Amino acid sequence: QVQLVESGGGLVQAGDSLRLACAASGRTFNSNAMGWFRQAPGKEREFVAAINWSGGSTAYTNSVKGRFTISRDSAKNTVYLQMNSLKPEDTAVYYCAGASAYTTAARAAYAYNYWGQGTQVTVSS
């Protein structure tokens, strides 16, 4: 059974940093894209960041560019999201996603077949 388990969320103040981690088990994603999405209360799930199979290519939504960094450790089958200069509008449940076919840093949710349960990030002003 494939599982993606996120960790690292929490309650922080504006300007603080958090590092999310997503550990995969049940299969390796070393040949596939992985991504982070988020969903704020009352809003649809949105793309945040993605990384290609090798880690050599990344993609970000405009609102997090320059503040968030996605990375992966293939040896640990884990993907990370370093979030700096957090803002109240970053408050959301953050979901990790893994693709079974896509190798590029895909922005679309349909590219991902596996999803974690999410971790809450709350940024106070």
C-alpha cells in the first residue's frame, strides 16, 4: 500500500519559517514528479510547488516564488517544502502528491495519483 505522510506543519507568526516533509512508503517515487498543494478554508485546492524526477527542475506558483523551496532526497524517498517569510495568506492544509507516470514538475492535480492526508499550516499576523 502506497502512503505519503506529511509532517512539519504548525502554528507560526508572520515572517517565520517552516519545513514540511513528505515521506513515501510502499513504492519509490525516484523516477517520478512530486508536488505540494494546499487548500485554505472555503477555497479550492491549489498548486504550490513541484519537482521533477531528478530534482533538477522545479515549478512554483507565483505567490510563493522566492519564499518557498521544494527539494527531494531520493535515498529517503522524501520530498521537502522549505517555507520562509510566511504570510497569513499561506494558512492552509498542505498536501503532498506523487505521480505514477509524470516525470516533469507538473502543476496540474490530475498529474498526481497519490496524495497524503495533509498537514495544517497556520500563520498568524
